[in-house]
Amino acid sequence: MKPFNHNYFLGYVNEVTPQYIKIHFPSSVLLSKFHFDGVNYAGGNVGNFIVIEGEEYGFLAQLTELKLSDSEKKELTEKAIEHKESDFHPIGKAELLLSFSVFNPEKVEKTVSKYPSIGAKVYSCSDEQIEKYVKEFGKKDADSNVYAILGKLTSNNAECHISLNSLFGRHCAVVGTTGGGKSWTVSKLIESITTQTSNKVILIDATGEYHTLKTKSFILGTDSYFPYQKLSIPDLFYLLRPTGQSQRPILLEAIRSLKIVKIQNNGQNTYKKENQSKLAYLTLYQQNIKTIEDNSCNFDINYLVSQIKEECVYQSGFSDLTKWGGADNKTYDYQTSLISRITDLLNTDIFNQLLGLQTVPKKSDGTNYLSIIDGIDTFLTSTTDSILRISFENIPSSFSAKEIVSNALAAYLLNKARKRDFVENPVVLVIDEAHQFLNKNVRDDFFEMQSLDAFDLIAKECRKYGLFLCLATQMPRDIPIGTLSQMGTFIVHRLINEKDKQSIENAASSANKNALSFLPILGEGEALLIGVDFPMSLLIKVDKPNKPPRSDTPKLKKK
Ligand SMILES: Nc1ncnc2c1ncn2[C@@H]1O[C@H](COP(=O)(O)OP(=O)(O)OP(=O)(O)O)[C@@H](O)[C@H]1O
Ligand SMILES: [Mg+2]
């Protein structure tokens, strides 16, 4: 690579400040695009890359402004442009991005304290040179580095080979307004993972638009369900909203008792407590404490209401402390709202279809729905499938069903990650339309906030466990700030709302103001790539994926 050659000379540095440098171009002719020695040079236009020659260090910079001096502005007439072009002497402003040693121009580092000197020569930067730099970004291990070929830089004809480990290693967020190209980019990312690596992708498809991937798929509530036994206790609490003081302890006791009933397996459906000895119960509890306190809902929920009645007894008999006392009607009265919520839940069709509360739901042909948990487990051990699509297209947004089921799925994967199932072979969990699933809170009757936080915990904990999140959303401000600040990479499509821009600016500290100013004017499929591993941000036009999701805007019809 020969970055400095008089054949692609552009001008001279004539002002240096910590924020920018200014360049004097001896002739406007020098600024147009050109080829030299079979290599493309983009010339000097706003957004183009340039290199600056120093004694020890060279610099990569990006042109942000071009203008004529005040005196020359007046001479700008059509005639002058046609005949005496070379008389113009434009002035340019550029932002310094990276520096490199002149003896080893292939290796770049972020500039901090080095600056070019006045009079330093400025050259056009070849597509080839910029391509090489991008390929080095975030490179971890020279031999095993894998790349996503996302597309080309908008300023140059340079292909962007982006290190996949840097893209996903600290989670990745794809953001932008509707129609900006997020879903297409997500498709492209999935394509890169599955063609370049042997890793697996689990895709949560909110609308079913990714059916075009023709991959292993489950449509929740239509051919598969999330068995309620695998819900965590907090998920069940989210559904039932027991009030703090009076209902929570009773509900927890009822769950324990029903788990003991299951362990006993003696034909009883509930555990009778009224005036009974506590000894047998306590012995069983001690022997099976791990199973009982495993935070799962592994009991028969259809007997929960009956068991709650059993729980409403005095804690001990009048004379005999080893026994429970008689029925406590006052406590039972307090359970009325909880009991009606359980009854409602058991009789809501959506939840029966989604969670198999009463029985395993059946398809129209009479066969049972598949358990999504079994589906995930089979997928993770499969040697042929690399993408698992879990579609939420038929889940209504009522009753927070989407949030609860997606959170339960995430919690299941989080537990697997904590058991180090993914350390050897990391899995990427992709969620399009993430604002539908994340940052959900409910208020219970006592206004206590409860949040569904499995995705948040994945973002915070699972980098080291090899479970990587890739979120796509229209509304970054709707993603919990804790989750957003864990994202190492941002692919930002067109973004107009100030608050959204602000949340990206806050979360991606490495983004420079200049780059962010492009966000409102990006076209379809154009995006700004910002990441902790990338020493500078890149404006990319993402290539069309091989199997784009079905998301085109329906057209109004001519009469
Ligand atoms: N990389 C691209 N190249 C060419 N066209 C693109 C590209 N990305 C997106 N488009 C066009 O933009 C349309 C919308 O893209 P996409 O569905 O990815 O947007 P989105 O950001 O996911 O929108 P929404 O938030 O509504 O889901 C696509 O149907 C396609 O026509
Ligand atoms: Mg989309």
C-alpha cells in the first residue's frame, strides 16, 4: 500500500485545530473522481476519505465541508465554470479519524495526540486502502477471523468486511425509523452468521415476515406452545398479580404444596392442611427442597384455586403446635381477587393455546402442539439446522401475551447460558421489533413495579456466556437504558426523532457528532455503523440479502 503518491495529490493542510483541519486545494480539478493504475479514487467530495502525509505519521481523515473563499464566490458564473475551472481554489474542512506509521501504513490506530503539520500534503484515499483498514477493525485472531460482508461504503466503492466477532461480541442493536431497512439488515446479518460460521441463530419474529428464510420454524399458538410448567415463578406472578401482603405468601405456599402433591403422586390433587399433622409435609419438603424451590411452575395449575383454599388455615392448632389449625375464613376472603384472576387465566383461550394450561393444545388435524422448549433443545443439538425462527405472528397483543412468552423464552435461554451451554459454540438471539418485547412493566394492585427483565439480564450477563443479543427496533428510547448501554455495536438506519438520536448518542460513546448528523438523511438500506471495536464510524449501504423478509410497503392502487 502506497498511501502517498503525487498522482493522487489533492492539496495542502493550512489550519490545524483539535477538532478539525482545513485544506487548501490548489485547483478544483483535483477534486473529481479518478482511476490510477487500475485503482479507484473517490477524489475530494464531502464524505470522502483522504490521507495526510506527515513525517512519522500519516493520517486518515474525512472531508466534511468544501467551499470557495469569499472573493472567489463572486466569480462563480456558468462561463467561469465552463472555461476557467482551474482558477478556483476550494477550501475544505476535514475530521481526523485515524493515524498510521508511515513505515507501516497498514496498521491504523485512533488519533489522540498526533496532528499533521501546516503544509502537509493531502492525498485521495483509494478504495483498496479503506477496505483494508475496515477489515482490520476489531480483528481478534488473525487466522480464525470471520467477516460479515455487509455492503459498500456510501462514499467509496469500498466493500466492508466487518469482523463478526466485533459485531456481536458485545451485542448488537439495529435501529431506525420504519422502512429504514432494519429487517433487511437483520436478514443480511443472519445470512453472514450462517454462511461464514458454524454458529446458530434463534430468531424471534414478531410479525412472521422472516418466513422467507425457509428455515426451521415454530409459530407459537398455532403449531407450538410454551408449556406453563417451564414458566418461572415471577412470570406466573406477572400473570396473576397477587397483592403483596395477603395474597403473595398464600400463593407461594399453594405452589409449594402442589409441587409436594406431584412428588407424592398418591392420587390426591391437593394437599389437605386443615387440622392435619405438619410432620409428613415438612419431611417431604426437606427431602425435595431443591425441586420445590426451583423457581419453576412444575405443578398442576388446574388445582391452584382448590389448593389456595387449603392454604387458608390457622398456622397451628389450639393445643397442638405440630398440626395446622382450622379454616381461616378471613384470610380466604382476602384471596377473592386472586382466585378470580386464576379462574380467568385458566379460561382464557389465548393462554390455553400459548401455555397449555388445561391440556396440551391441539392443531386442526388433531395432533398435539409441540413444546417450544423441546423445539429449542432439539435445534441446539441438530447438526443440520442453523436458524430457528420462532414466530409471534399469531399471538395477540392483549393480556401482555407477547411480552410474557418472549420473556419466558429469554429466561429459558438465560438459564442455559448460565449453565455454560453456549460457551463453546456461541448462539445469537435475534429479536426484530424489540420494542414490542422489552421494557415492559406491570403495576400490581399495590402499585409495585414488576418488570420482565430476562432480555435485560441477557444483555448484562451473557456476553461471557456466549449468548449474544441482536436487537432491531424503531424506538431505541423504548429499550431500557441499561440494555441499550450494554450494546457494543449499533447499526443505525435513518433516524429522525431527536430523543432517539439522543439515546444512540448516549449509548454509543464512540459516535462522533459529525457522523450522527447524517442520520436523518440516510436512504433505504443506508446505515451508520458505530461500535466499541471500531475506531471510526462507517456509513454503509447494506447489500440486499439473499432472502429478504417480506416487508415491502403495500401500494395504493390507481383507479
Ligand atoms: N439494503 C437495502 N437495499 C435496498 N432496499 C432496501 C434495503 N433495505 C431496505 N430496503 C427497502 O426498504 C423496505 C423496508 O425495509 P425494512 O423492512 O427492512 O424496513 P424496517 O426498518 O424493518 O421497517 P419496519 O420498522 O417498519 O419493520 C424494503 O422493503 C426494501 O424495499
Ligand atoms: Mg422491520
